[in-house]
Amino acid sequence: MRHNLAARMTETFLVLLAGGVMLAAFIADPREVTVNWLRLAGIIALALTALAGYFFSRREMTHQREWVLFAIVFVSILGQLGGIHLPIAAIGRPFALAAAAGGVFLGDDLALGVPSSIGSLSAAGIAAMCGLALMDMLLGHAYLTASKMTMRPFVRLHLSLAAVAVMRAICAIGIAMILLQRRPIELFWDQFGLFVITRWAVGLLVPAVFIYMAYDCIKRRATQSATGILYVTGILIFIGEIISLYLLRETRLPF
């Protein structure tokens, strides 16, 4: 069982990243961002879900409920891609939200084998952090060609990323440590200490500094500088959240 769960790390992360990308598409007001950015979000999420489905199909043991969730996520992403091209582009937002929610539930199921509250909380955090970081950086790129776009959508998405980062820190440091005290794990720090410290430092502390620096650049309308900072921020967040997913699978704690 543990070997099967370990083999699911790849598709789990891909599904959660796809869900996070769709969350970013839901948060952004389609009247304030370009259609190209919304289309890019849909294409990225669709490709990630398809790749995750391919890896999942190669597993020896699969479950029908997981295939149903894959189908829901995939169809919802197609709905988002179609909706943004309609006269009322906001029609695509409910589909984006459905895809994000489906990705979180599917990621929870793939990560732990069975749905759980801790798994859902962690899956939602991993999806939001990775997806918002990626699309925040790509939105900064959009300002290179979209001269008529105001700074409001950039500020909105970036503040969403900052809020999620704060909540992730509360879960990874506060809630995880409280649960560890209540349910001690033998030799926890010997086995996972290096991963935990790396997750806290590389995945939370340093990105928090960069998120603040990027926000300062956004306030000054220095979108190119903010985008460059978000490149590095995204890489660090990806590293931290992959470690978080590993710790979730091994310890059942919301790192």
C-alpha cells in the first residue's frame, strides 16, 4: 500500500497544480485580464490533467471514483476554455472553480488513498500555493504586451498568493506541530527533520520575503521586476510544496 502511494506522487502533484491554476483563473476577473492569459491557464491545466491521467492509467491498481474525479476536472477545464470565449466571459469562472475543487478532492484521494480532512486541507494549500505562484508570474508576463490592462488584477492575484502563504505557514508550523504533540511519531525529527526545516525555510520563509518584494514592485508598477522575483518565488514554492506533499503522505500531518 505504501509503495502504491509513493508511486502516486507524480500524478498527485500534477493534479493539484492543475487545480491551483484553475483557482487563479477563477480569482481573476475576466473583464480585467486578457483572454490570452485565461486561455493559457486552461491549456496548462488541461495538459497537466491529461499527463496526470496518463501516469495514473499505468498504475496496476486504480479506483473508479478517481477516474470519475479525473473526468469532472477534465470536463470542467474544457468548460472554462469554452466559456472565456463567449460574449459573457464570466461564464467560464464557475467551471474554473469546479475544476479547482475537483483537483483538490482528487489530489487528496491520490495522496493518501482515502479522503480525509487533513488531506483535503493540505491538498487545497498545495494546489493554491503552486497554481497562484505560477499564474501570478505569467500574469506579470502579460503586461509586456497588454498595455491597457490595469494593475488591479495583478494586485488581486498577488494578494491572494500572500494570503495563502500565510495560511500555509499557520498549517505547516502551528497546526502540524500541535497535531504532532497530540499524536507523537517515533523518531520524527531523526527521519523527517531535514525535510521539515527545508520545507519551512525554502518553501515558506524565503518565498514570504520575495512575495513582499514583488508586491513592492507591483505598487511601483515595475511589472518586469516583479515578474523576475516571482520566477524565483515560484521555484522555491514548488520545492516546498513537493516536500509538503511527501511529508503529508509519510506523516499524515498538514505540512
